[in-house]
Amino acid sequence: MTEKTVSTKDNLQVIYEDNHLIVINKRVGDIVQGDKTGDKPLSDVVKEYIKEKYNKPGEVFLGVIHRLDRPTTGIVVFARTSKALTRMNELFKNRETQKTYWAVVKNRPLKDADTLTHFLKRNPKNNTSKAYTKEVPDSKKASLSYTIIKALQNYTALEIDLHTGRHHQIRSQLSAIGSPIKGDLKYGADRSNPDGGIHLHARKLVLIHPVSKEPLLFIAPVPDDSIWKSI
């Protein structure tokens, strides 16, 4: 993986920060929280950034509120205080946030706009979720809406609004309608992207600030590649 695809405290893409929240535009190689790979998680990078910028002694508090799959880019919100963390966890749990994603897919969906409803069953062995049209044992209902935003030369760009937050939901649901995301080998793409990522980007997030109660809108610039830039 190229060095460019991983965030460090010096190249961190900060979208917003105040005393309670910090919002980051995640790169392809960033892992939000530590896992079995042992790679440094984005949460640690953000702590280093805060420690250095604000000259903080001792341990920096940072709460992980939600995650993005490693090959996905875009908005990740962290809490800088325990009060913000508690309230943000409630917001996300109660789905009082609006998340919009952009995806670049291989085969144009049959409809220009549609709502997809599937039942997703997770397979922990290979870390995938399979989408079924009918309920199966241990499955969870998943729903999203998409709109085609641009037809590209060999691909189609979609804007997606999530109604539920399931494991690999966008990836498995788009694959189920025959429109796998570019670079997503796990879900039917024919080849990987050079940087190991997939063309799925957490583009927009709307929420109420956990302390000031102001409405906030965050937009994450797309990664620096020709396909994203053409949208």
C-alpha cells in the first residue's frame, strides 16, 4: 500500500473540530479502530494530532462513535469529551443522523432511482454479508435509497442514503442488484483498485451537535483520483 493512502498526524484531513467533536476525511488505508492486523488505527493518529496541536500533557481522550470499512473513504466523527461521546452514541443508535454516500459501480442499475430492501446475513468466517430478497434465519432487514448522479465512461456514479446501518450494507445490496462497487473484489468486482480501496465514499453527514444543539452539515472531498474527480 502506498504511503499516500494512510493518514498521519501531519497529513490528517480535518473537516471540522471544536472542543467536543473532530471530523476526519478518512483515507483508503486508514483503519478506524485497532484490529488483528496490528496497524495503527485512525483513532491513535487523531490523538497524536490533538496532543501536538493543543500541546496536551498526558493521555488524550478520544471516543470512537462509528466506523467505516477499511477500503472505504470519507467522513468519520470522533468525540473529544465523554459527554459528547455519550450523546453522539445515542444519536447514531437512534438513527438521528443523515448519512449520504457516493459509490461508483460497474453495471448501471436498471432504475435511475430506487429503494432497495434486503435481508442481510453476516458470515463472520470471511467477513462478508449476503443479501437475500426474503427473510432468512439470523438475517437483518437492510434498506437504502439510491439515485444515479452521473454516467461515466465505464461506470455509473450513485448517491446513496442509508435507512439502516448494517455490516457491509451498501456493498452487499449493490452487488445483489448486479452493480458491484468498483474495486470491491469481495462483492463481485472483476478487479481491485491499485490502492486496495473501493469506490465508496462517505460524502455527507447531517447531525445535531451533542452540546450546542446546532445542526451541522459535513461534506468530505472525494479522493484524488480521476474517476472521483470526474463526478
